[in-house]
Amino acid sequence: MAKKEIVWSDLAKLELSNVLEFYVLRNENSDYSLKILEEVEDLLENAI
């Protein structure tokens, strides 16, 4: 079976970055943003 690749658009990358930055500023630490990023990475890994 051929391996599939998920390609993020520039807008999607920017939106993810904006969301992560928002929570860093709002919570004054990066804990929640790191949790979000880990979840996104897990979802992407399992989607392929």
C-alpha cells in the first residue's frame, strides 16, 4: 500500500501557529500549546 502524505497549506500552517501563539500569550506559558501540538502530531501520524 502506498504511503500517503498530508500537505499543509500555507494558511493552515499560519492558523496553527496563530492558535499556538494565542494560548502561549493567554496562559503565559506554553504547556497548553504543546499539548495541542502533540495532539495534532498524533492525529496526523494515525491518519496516514
